[in-house]
Amino acid sequence: MPLKRARRTGDRTSAAAPVFRFMGSVGQVTSQSMHFSDPLPLSSGARLLDYRLAYETYGRLNDARSNAVLVCHALNASHHVAGVDAQGREGWWDNLVGPGKPLDTDRFFVIGVNNPGSCFGSTGPMDPNPDPAAAGRPYGADFPVVTVEDWVDAQARLIERLGISRLAAVLGGSLGGMQALSWTLRYPDRVRHCIGVATAPNLSAENIAFNEIARRAIITDPDFHGGHYHAHGVVPRRGLRIARMIGHVTYLSDDVMASKFGRRLRGGDDKGYSFGYDVDFEIESYLRYQGDKFSDYFDANTYLLITRALDYFDPAASHGGDLARTFAAAQARYLLVSFTTDWRFSPARSRELVKALVTNRQHVSYAEIDAPHGHDAFLLDDPRYHGVLRTYFDRIAAESPAP
Amino acid sequence: MSERRDLDVIADLVPAGSRVLDLGCGRGELLAHLVQHKGCTGYGIEIDDTNLQASLARGIDVIQLNLEEGLAMFGDASFDVVLQLDTLQHLRNAEKMLQETARVGRTGIVSFPNFAHWPNRLSVARGRMPVTRALPYEWYDTPNIRVGTYADFEVLARRNGLSILDSFGLRDGRPVRFWPNARASVAVFKFERR
């Protein structure tokens, strides 16, 4: 999540010509749920039985059913993309999605879906395992490992049930961007535009390494109990905290940490060092706070599942690593966006995708935003970034879709 | 406006239906024109955020890239025409970019301000660097770090094994084919690799 939802101020002026549009919230939103009795075949060979998907929608589906935009979520987010939910929480991409916002709900029908395996309403490890041998106990560690492709298949079923045969666009950042890319490979004729922000064709070794450290923190927590911690009435909170702390560091840039925290001491610089191992520095306090908060609401098994889905995503693997061949059959038009200080999903990774699409003579536009916030930038509202998305969505809205 | 007419003259050099790479496409006017009126396809390359967004708004495919980093993203002869209009003089590695243009495109079209245009010569003869419509900057703030002349480019092209298919000057949006090195404010070259 972002450090703060502040508008970037800097010496560079907005790329957007001044556009005075009312930007509002979609207001109060209600989470919906769709049940699927047909098993979902998974990449692992297993099947997800009798599952439900939580989702939210904003805006109105037009008569031609041609204005639907699917928003895919990343690691710790959910189907609650915009507006305010029953608990009063703001959607994780509320700065982007709403009336008059870059993804304008006055023009588009926007869908957020919680992926299976998550802990925010769709079937996940905390739900009862339908296997008779489990006798109604939660899945826990027995929840099948799901992949980006499995999520996309689950989303596709939901989109179909909503009566939408072709999406105007699939949008996602980070892991959500991987899902957007995967949509264009698995359902090439069912998506017109793919918008992938701060994403990559696969994870680098460094990225997998960070995920593995996070997973080890959880799995080696004595409260983990092989993933069946619910049966013991505990939660591997220490592991989750550390996993989150590691993740958080990697979502920021050195610069933004220096400017937000520097070497400042908690309780004022004149307080001096404690000559102990409790919190001295502001950054320590911040990481502990983020870790604590996260461990209150996030499920450890879900964290394992989602980081694994990240690790496994590699659509080019079945094409000998040739990214151009991988995307050769895709029909979507692409917009890719990266951020210069994002070292987890660096601009170089987005450029690999651009190169593959260019090699195939496919439609692609690419923006490389010079933003200081690291990977987190994709959740912030840098005016150049949001200007690019707004302009691109304006383009989509202006198209007359092929019947 | 002469810049508009400059673009018209250059658009005429691009065959209909060409696959085009427009290096430094600015606000995307030319590429949008080529796509909409001449059935061309391809990409614009632009470094500036404002221009990138303006190009996107015109409906063209545009890729944000610093030309100083070369064109590694693009394969040999992967475009029918590579346009390098009014950008070469801004690049530190102008010669390398010219080679890249010739590598990526079957033909290249380059335009740049002609430093040998007679008002510029007059200005230098009077002891001052020229400030004109084609070279509107003072010497200390100019982005034109590679000022050259029409005649200079002929030498550079030869040195890099390029054959010039067509060349002329532009003045007030009109082609200048007689004595362009002195009479034209802008030089235009269409070339291919030998």
C-alpha cells in the first residue's frame, strides 16, 4: 500500500493539459458473491471444487455490453477497488476509479474480482475444505496452489456469467498486470485492450528470493503448524509481520525512504540512541506498524499462495523463453507503464514486453514515468501517470467496438 | 505555418502503407496523419511526458524512450521508413543514431536545421551566433548540440555508407532544390543503406 496518497509535487509540470472534470467517488459499494458449482481445473492438475468469487462493480454496463473493464488486484488487495465498503474502507484504487476519474465510471462498467485463494471473500484457505476427509475443517495448507492463469480462468467464468463476451480492457498493476497480460494470451478474442502497470513477463531471481524469505518467515513461525494454525487457535503473526516488512522495503525506493524517514529517531533526534534493540529509528517504527497492521487482517496461507503465483508466472516458458512468440497470437492493444525508481518491477522488464510486441508488429504504447516512489508508485496519483491512463481510457471510450 | 507545411512535404516522401518508426514524434501530428490518410502503421518514439500524452490522445502507438540509448528494441530493417525529423541535432550520439536509423529502417528520412543558411552565415560573419526561426535559441541554452550544414550531412552520409535517394532544403515550408546549402533553413535527406 502507498505511504500516503499524496499528489506528487515536483519541479516537473503535469503532462496533462488542464482538464477540469469533476472527480468523485463511486460512493457506498456492496460486495457481491457468485457461486460456481463446476470445478475449476487448475494448472497443478488439481481442481477447485464448489467455490465462490467475491466481486464489486461500478458504473453501468451499456446496452452493447462493450464498456466493461476488469481490474485485477495484486498481492494484498481485493475486489474492493473503489468507493467505500460496508466497513467504511476506501477501495485500493479509488484515486483512479470513479466518476470523472481516469477510469471513469460514468463511461465504463468496472469490475473488481477477488481471486480464489485470497482472504477477502472468495474461496480461500480459511474456508471449509469440501473434501469429506477434512470433516468440515478449513483448507489451511491444503488449499491447492493457484496460478495467475487459474485466476484468469476464474475471472473469465465470472465475466461470462455477467453476460460480457468481450472486455473493453483488462487493467492491473504488478501481479495484477500479470493477470492482464495473461488474459490476452488465454482469451485473446475476449479483451480489446490490456493495460499493464509496473508489471513484468516473469519474476527475476531477486524477486523470487524476496518471496522465499517472506515465506520462510511465515513457515518457520512456531505458530504456523504446517499451515493448519486455525486448528490450534493461533495465527503465525510474527512470520506475517516480517514477511510484510520485507515486502514493504522492496516496494519503496531508496530516495523515498530517505526523504520520508532518513535517519530520524523516533521521539525526536535529541532523544539519542537507546543502546538496545527496540525501536530507535523512525523507519523501524514504520515497518513494525505496517507489519502489525498487516498481520491483523491478512491470512498467512494466502500470503504463501499469492507469492507462489507470482513466482510461477512465466508465460514464455512454454515457448522456449521467446516472449515475442508467446504474444504472437494475442489480439489486444497494449498500454504498458513503468516507473523509473521501481526496482522490483523495473522499466527494463516492461521494455522486454514492449520489444516482444513491437517484434510482432502489435499495437503497444509505453510510458516510463519518472516517479520517485518505487513500485508503490502504481497506487499513487502522479499526474503524468494518471494523465496517461486517462488519455488511454478516453481513447478506448471513443472507439466504436467491433460488433 | 511553415512547420505544418514542412510536415506535408515530408509526408509526401513516405509511401502509402509504409511501416513507419517516427523518432522524436513530438505531439504525433505526422504519424497520425500518415496512419489516417496514407494507411501507414508503426510507432512514435518520444521522451517528453507532455508530448507522449498528446501523441496518445491522437490515437497513435507511442513508446517513451530516450534516443540517446539507441534503438536496441527494434530489429534490423524492421520498418519501411524511419523518420528522424528535427531531432538528430539534439543528440549527443548523432552519428550512432544515424547508423541506428539506417539499420532499423529500409529507408531513413532525416531533417535538421541547416546552419549554412545564408542568414546564419551573415550572423556569424557579423560575429554573433544566429538566432532564427529554425535555430531559435541563444548559444548558451540551445538544445541543438550538433549543429551542421546541408553539405556536412552529405559527407557524414557518405562516411556511413548511406546512399542518398533524395535531398533538398526547406524554406517557409517550400522545397529548395537549387543551392540548398545556402538557401534553405532546413535540410532534408532520404537515404538507404548501401
